[in-house]
Amino acid sequence: MLSQTEGEHPWWFMEVPRTGTSTIERTLKGIIPEAKAIYAKHWPILPPQELLDRSLSVISVRDPFSRAVSCWQYFTKPGTISFADWTGERCREGWMDVCIEARPQTFWFDLWEWDVVIQQEKLASQFWGFIAQVSPDIEPFELHRYNGVNGQWVNRVRARTSRDRPWYDYYCSESEKNVLEMYDADFTGLSRWYSRSLPAI
């Protein structure tokens, strides 16, 4: 998405799947109606050069461990494949044509040197920090997340599921090893924010 409203600092936002982009996109459309998508959702395409030269760039990221669980829940029907088996399948088969939006975040992140990085874990505070830079007259309000912890939602395979367990409950030694392998590029490229060790919960 981009905005070039008169009086605002020009900016553009790269939507990395499963990093809070639905919440960000919906909120942006509500508070800055002039903002518009310049490419299909999640496409790894940069804006025109004239905008790149004079604008603020924004991207959202997420802990690869947490994002892996979110991707598994989004691309599978509950009860059909375990998290460990799905991550093992991704290690063997990769991402082409299957679960393409579950690719490593560096597929999008490595495109640019980003001015603003919004972590999914700190979504509200960092999002409003960005808004204060481009539209300081907008008053912050509570962001409504697309999916509640226990809310039902329809995923990519049109299945309804319930997030009734915290993401770290799905990890075992096998799934941890798989995620470290399949998101190796993310753990390297996003090491400023995220560790290769599972958080101590």
C-alpha cells in the first residue's frame, strides 16, 4: 500500500503474509482512505523508482517460530497433518505452488533497506509510532486483530479452526529442528529481532 496525500510524508508498506498485515491493511484503509494497493496483496514488488527515492518504507515481520505455526494453521485442515509433519514436508518439498505465502519472510524483506519495521509481537505500539511520523493528527485507538486467540476463522483451505492453544505448545524437538531449517534465512536475516532459540515460556 502507498499514500501520497498532500501534507503527509509519502510512504509505502510491504505486506509479508502472516505478520499482522490484515490488521494493518484494514486499519490503514480506515484512517487513511487515500491509501491504496499498488500491487496484488503480498506480491514482492517495489513501487516506482520516483516513489522509492522520496518515501518512507514500511514492512511487518514476525518471530519465525510463531509464524510457522500460523502458516500451518492457515494452509491445512485441522486434524489432517501434524505441525511436525507439515514442517517436515515443507523442508522436503519447499514452497513452489504449495503454501507459497508461507515462504521465508526474507523473500520480501531482502528487497529493500526498510525505514520502519513493525514486529507482529509489538504491532499496536510500533504501528502507531509509524502513523505518528506520517499523519501526526490521527489519534491512536485499539487495533482489532483479524483473529482472536479463541475465535473461529476460515483459512486458505476453507476450513474453520480454533486457536485454543498457544503457538509454542505445538513444538517438539522434531518441529523445532524443521522450522530452524525451513526458515534458516529468516533466522539469519531477522537476527536483529529474533533468536534461533525457542522463547522460554
